[in-house]
Amino acid sequence: MKHFTSVKQLGDLSEAFKKARYVKENPFADQELGRNKTLLMIFFNSSLRTRLSTQKAAMNLGMNVIVLDVNQGAWKLETERGVIMDGDKPEHLLEAIPVMGCYCDVIGVRSFARFESKQDDYEEVILNQFIKYSGRPVFSMEAATRHPLQTFADMITIEEYKKKDRPKVVMTWAPHPKALPQAVPNSFAEGMNLTDYEFVITHPHGYELDPEFVGKAVVEYDQKKAFEGADFIYAKNWAAYSGDNYGKVLCTDRAWTVDAEKMALTDNAFFMHCLPVRRNMIVTDDVIESPQSIVIPEAANRVVSAQCVLKEILSSL
Ligand code: AN0
Ligand code: CP
């Protein structure tokens, strides 16, 4: 594996799950693989889980780790080519990227959708510049359109908890006060489309995702109907994708909040969320604290997904 930007690059899924089980049971088996290799993690946006779990995964593989928060302590970076740089940004990404590449062997990048240009976001302009100019293998730690390390961890978690071969997985939109990217739901849908699970997406009108990611999912606008018989409820907010509403918050209706009454319609479903989660907006306290909530083991699997991906990248250096 050279670069990792989508769960589609995992290849054969049953092989990937087998490797994940091995990594989980033998976290320190490959300490030599990363010896004297340096991971540089670059954050354009905040993070708790990705930062800690990816660093832990790298340490399990014997790597050295450098973390750069671009917006805290580094020079502000211009990202557009052709700009006369007489403003507040003293450095251009086109120098910064190859320089960063000189100091490491592998680069992880977090760069959310900026909602300024749908085209730039969906062409993954920032992530692709790292791929093009760093000279290093690059992996996504949530880019504009996907969050593959999260999705892989979600898929490992579903494999661990599922009670039937083809569980019914329901991804539900839920309210949030701020505009959030579509990366997590896009990526989760992309992952579910790689499986043979029954996959349903439910959201209010206006929140349709890019059809490329929806794939063969059933879209059900009636949330309660969608929940019927579900084995997993995967909650997430996202801002609108379609047309002129791109990046807008169209609805904050708490009738969409996941609560115990709706969970009662499911087949005793497990509750999942990538976190961070706003309680009593996305999900009620009692649901996230219930025994059916698996948000913590889901977050724990972020080490496993990151370690599997780093292992593949290190093996191909
Ligand atoms: C981010 C998002 O929705 O993409 C990160 C989730 C992993 N969430 C927030 O910014 C709250
Ligand atoms: N789920 C996730 O990626 O969390 P962070 O934003 O805290 O890294």
C-alpha cells in the first residue's frame, strides 16, 4: 500500500479483518518494522481520537512520531497557487509540503472540507497536494470527503459485535448546531457498500449525500421506519451536500435525536458514533450510556485500524 485515502484500498475484506484480529491480539509483534522510521502527523483541524490512536499505533510498530498542528505554532499556510502573498500567510503549502517530507518516512494528514468550494473539497485538493509533492506515502486522518481510518475501525467493530451474517445497519442523520463535513457518512457508506450487510440511510429531505457514496444503500426518509429491525444504529450529523445548499445547516430538529423510544423499534441494536458526540442533540444520555452503546470499543478499534494501515505502508517502503 502506497497511499491510504479510502477503505476501497483495503482490498479483500475478510483478509483485512483477519489481519485486524492478529494486530489486536499481537499489538507488539511488529516492533522492528517501524524502527528508525518517522511518522509525521499533520493536523489542520482538531482531534482527540485520531491523534492519540494513530500515535499509539505507530509506537506499537516501533516508529518515532512527530505531530504538527498547522494552526498552532507553524506559519500560516497559503494553499492557493497564483496568490500575491501580501496578506497574513507567510508560507505556501507548495514549499511546506516537500520540506515536511524531508523530515519523515510516512505522512498522515487531517484536512476537513472547508465548505468554500464544493469542487475543491470533492477533488481533495489539499490531500492530493501532499500525495503529489511530499515524496512520501500519505494516509488520510480525515480529509474533505472520507475518514477511512474511522470507517475501517467501524467495520472491525461491526464484525466483532454482529450476531448474524448480514446485519441490518442503519446510518441516521442527527441534529447538530454547526455545519459538519460529509466525510464520516460518505466514508461509512463507502465501507458498507463493500459488505453484503443490509444498509439503510435515513435523513431529512435536503440531506442527500453524493450518490457515488450512497451506492446501493436504501434511503428512507422516515427515521422510525428505518430503525425497525435494525442491528446497528450509526448516528452522525452532516451538512447539506446538494446544489447551492452545500455546507449549510438546513435543520436542527431534535425530533431526529436518537432516543430510547426509537432504539426500542430496533432488534436491540447496538448504538455507534465516531465521537466527538453532542449529547441530547445527536443522542440522549440514556442511549449513549446504555449497555447497547459500543462507542468506546469503537474508538478503541481506531488503534487497530491505524496499526493495520501503517503496517501495510511500512511493509511497502
Ligand atoms: C468532525 C466531523 O464531523 O467530520 C470529526 C469527526 C470525527 N466532527 C466535528 O467537527 C465535531
Ligand atoms: N473520531 C475521530 O476521528 O475523532 P477525533 O476527531 O477526535 O480524532
